[in-house]
Amino acid sequence: MIQIKNTPHFAGVTISGDVHDMEALYESLHTIVGEEMEWGSYAGARIRVLGLCYDLRHAIMGDRELTFVDNGMDEYKMKKLSVVANDKNIYLSCNILWPELLFVTMALNDFVKLYADKQAVRNYQPLMDYRNIWDNSIATVRNFQASIVNCIKETIPATSINRILKLMNVDYTWSARYATQYLDELNYKFIVMDSEKRHKNITIMVKRIAEQGREYQDVKEAVLEAARDYNCDMTEIIYDLEYPETIEW
């Protein structure tokens, strides 16, 4: 089962699980976001989800961190079962910054809806296709989101939980044509904060990402202007911002 825990200095979270958990999440995310340009308006959001997939793949390949986790096996059980076994499992892990994770979590709501509607049409069923309830990819992604929400609940004040979850869940598709360059700015601001300020700013990051206020609109206008100047899609505009070489996770 995928586990989500805060990093020591609240820069983000550590996503961990055994190799089967990580592979299942990786494959499900790829399935949910569809093929390239399948949903053109969501290209920016899709790239951000695939960015997470990139880190998951490297974790699976052993290029990130690993930990040993108790698996419930002990001397008594080994003796009873007449086996000699390891009492720990290997969990692979990777880190993701809080602003990035919050956006991905919210964008996945859109992709689940798009994917479910596509499956329903493909199967000549009404959009409320009950087979989607048991779709492996949807179930895996929803379980991933649930683990993230559990981590959020353990991190932010109880008085803020309902308000934050309401911001993160809307009835309409939300991430279409989102200027994801704004996330680079939020990620950078979050990185350079100290641990205490990061902890306090998680709820603020949710609001800034979801509400798309003046700061976001300024970034989007600049990105759209650059896209017009270079005659390209807004997803091709790279934000002129470099993260610090070392992040105090």
C-alpha cells in the first residue's frame, strides 16, 4: 500500500511503497492521463502528473531512497510455519514538493472524470458506467489521493480541513489551460522558506493554486504573451527560474 508522509522539514512528502505498489501507481497514472494531446486543454496538467511518474519510475529503478519496513513476520511465526524468512520488506520512495503534489492531487480529479467518461463512451454506456467503479486505474489513483488527504489532515489545523478539502474538490473540470508555470514559482517560494513557515503555508498553497488569484493571472498573462510571441503552445514556455541545487527536505 502506498504511504504518504511529510518530509522532515515539510518541503513536501515522501511517497513510498513496495515495488508492486509503485509500479501499480505508475501504470495507473499513465493510464488516467491518456495519450499525448488526447485532451489538449489539459496538456500542462498532464505534464505535471507525468513529472511525478518520472520520479516513481526512478524510485522503481532504485535511483531514489529505500527503507526497510516491518512485515509482521517474527520468530514465533517462522517457527510455526517452519520457514526462515526476512522480517522486513523493502519500500522504495521518492519526494515531491508540497505545491506540486497539491496541484497533481487536484488535477487527478479532472483526469479521473475524463478517463471515466471516455471508458463509458467506448463501452456504449451512459456516463454513469458502473463498471468504472471497479476500474483498477481509477481505484489505484483514488487510493493514492486518499493517502495524500490523510497526510494533509495530519498536517494542517483541524479548523482548516473542511475549507481546504472543499477547495481541492470541485464539480467541474478545473485544470484545463492551467498555466502550470505558476507552480514553479510556488515551488521556489516554498523551498526557500524555513521549516516552520512551510508548515504554516501548506493551506495557503492550496488557496493560491485553486483560487487562481491576481498572482496567478499575472503569470498566465505573461505565459500567454510569450506563447504568442514565439508562436507556440503555452506548455512550451519555460519559466525562467532555477531551484536551489540542494533542497532541505
